[in-house]
Amino acid sequence: MESALPVASADAPAAAPVSFREAFRFWLKLGFISFGGPAGQIAIMHEYVVERRRWLEEDRFLHALNYCMLLPGPEAQQLATYIGWLLHGVRGGLVAGSLFVLPSVCMLLGLSWAYVAYGTVPAIAGLLYGLKPAVVAIVLGALLKIGEKALKTPLHVAVAGLSFLALFLGHLPFPVVVFGALLLGLVVQRWRPIGLGLPTSDSPGVTPAKASAGGRHWPMYIGKALIVALGLWVIPVVAAGLFTGDWAFWWQLTRFFSTAALVTFGGAYAVLPYVAQVAVEQFHWLTRLQMVDGLALGETTPGPLIMVLTFVGFMGAWQHGGHSVGWGAAGLLLTTFYTFLPSFFFIFVGAPLVERTRQDARVKAALSVVTGAVVGVILNLGIYLGQAVVWPQGIRTAPDWFCLVWVTLSILALRWGKVNLILWIGVSALAGLAYSWLL
């Protein structure tokens, strides 16, 4: 029997009779309270959608979550989009995914403006001084958490080490490292699956899973969806070029953040080295310390941490536009659009196709090599940011002792003391302010 065409439409199945107004209120609330990174955001959705409201069954929620974890981009925002689509079709997915990031966009627009306008004010500088070492600790904490789960075999450990060396010493582009790891994973799972912890194909009882075929109208549907996505991709950059007359800059910004969105495997911490490498070293849109400041601002707002890219877009447009806040705001909004457009596309179109291979253990094992590479990527990011914060004058000089001590205290508080992340961010900002006043 031919499989039904998995079109993301208003006919998407709802697991429970949920009014659109009730769901809208939840997604709006979630956008304002979604602190704590993807783990905290997913936990909030699970508690409300599964346990309290019973809009979805547990297995359906996990089914959606597992799929979103395989995609590039912010998995929590994609999960919200997926659940919204399940409940109310395309309009539900658009509302859920948009409201998940809209409050953060508004907050970061205000914070970015305040940063360029008042960032040199002693009080603001003091707050950021305390936030920077806390951010380094958060990155190192993410390294430990992901490393514990991802480094399952000697191969995963080797991939993590080689990925770090490729970035730190070889200065290879981030996408090359990610896709190189993916290629290695596919080769190993095909020719030596035991290296990934899989049994060999001739072991008793091993039957590789097969993805079911799509309907005969699937290629046409994909083609139409790609045309729509391409149109949505072209319109904003053309409008910006016509309005400002500066086609080259907006094309550069559009292409850069579109690429970043498509290679965001492993979350924001994995893509930030790529963003820093290009935006800081190649485009000179901002400095390394400003990159750390942007990460600190991103940590203080709700929504996915990938929103820090919008700060980079703001700074790039602000610098290029002659320190114009209008240019900066346009850069921030366009960065947001191009960062999240692929996420909506993957859910509305790609999800049904990729979901068919979700139960294939061999596909998951091959992708686990990418996760191993992500560990090396995050280690590179931690060292990159740590040098800028703890040794601002260079590694051969004396460290900033306050920052070094606060990085250590932050790791102990967050990792072993289990202190609330948002609380510690506030404590760090106040500590930096107090220390700056004492100097």
C-alpha cells in the first residue's frame, strides 16, 4: 500500500482536543520563561504538554524530541514547532516556533542597543566583567555534560581529539570538521560497525532497519516546498539591498548566517567557534571580547542560546552602517530570520522523511560520530573564550586573577553545587560590579 504523503498542513493530527487560543497562551508564556538552555526548555514543555495538560502522550513527545535532536539548529525551538504542528498544523507550528524566540529577539534588540550606547559606562562594564568568566564556565560545563554522554567508544574519543586539533591548530573551517566526522561515521558503520559499539552485520539476530519509501508525490512536494523556501530566503535580502543600496553587505550577512544555521549540529556551543572564526577574524564585525559579551547577553535572555547570533548580526550591521542603530536593528532582525528559517523548513518538510530512519540504530550510530566531533568543537570554544577572558593580554602574560578565580568558582557552583543557572548569572554580574568598584 502506498504511504500517505506527509504534508505539514492544517490537517496534521492533534493528540488531544486543544483550543488554538489555549495553545497560543502557552507558547507566549514559554517564550518569556524558557531560561536554562535546551534541557530546561524541553523540561518545561514536557511538564506542561505531557504531564499537566496531557496534550501529547509520553511516547509521542519523545518521538518528536528524538527527531529534533538529529537536526541542525536549536532542538528546543524545533520541538516547540513540531508540537505546535501536531496540535494545529502549519499555523500552530508557526506560532509555537515564532513565540519561542520573539521575546528574546525584543530583549536582545534592547540589550544590543544599550551595549553599543552605554557599554563603556562603568556600571555596565562591571556587570559584563563578572558575566564573562561565568560564561566561560558555562561552556566548560557543557563540555563535561556532552562529553560524558557522547564519548562512548575509543573512536568517539579520537574524533573529539582530532576535531579539537583540526580547529585549534589546523584552523580548519567548522563545516569541514562536522561533515568530515559525518563521512567518517558513515564509513565506519558500513565497514567496521564494531568501532561504534554496534554488532557486525553477520552477528545472529542483527537485521538492519530499512527506511520506508515515500509516496510517489514526495519529489513534487519537496520541489514546491523548496521553491517557497527559496522565495522566503530571497525577499528579505532583496528588500534590504533596495532600501539601503548596499547589496554586498546584506548578501554577505545573509549567506553567512544561512550557512551557520545549516551547520548548527550539537547546539549553539558547537556553531559559535565557526561564527567567531568568521565574524571576528575574517569580517572584523566585532572583537573576541565583544563576542564573549554577546554570549553573556544571550545567557541572560530566554529562548535558545543560538540567539547570540543576532547580537553578532547587530554588531556587524552597526559597524558597517557607521554606528547606526537602525542598521544594527535591521541586521539583528535579518539574522534572526535567516537563523530560524531552516528550522521551520526541516519541521514542515524534512521531518517526515528523516523520521522514517529514526529507529535505525546504524544511522544513529553514524551520527554519534558527529556528536563526538562536537565535544572537540566545544573544547576549542572554551579555550578560545577562556584565553580572551583570563589572559586578555596574551597567554604569556599574567592572568586576570579575578576572572580565573571566578571561572573556577562558577564551575564548582554550577557543576557540583547545582546552583540555578540564572541565579548564578545574576550573582556573577553583581560580583563583577562590586569588584570593579573596589579597583
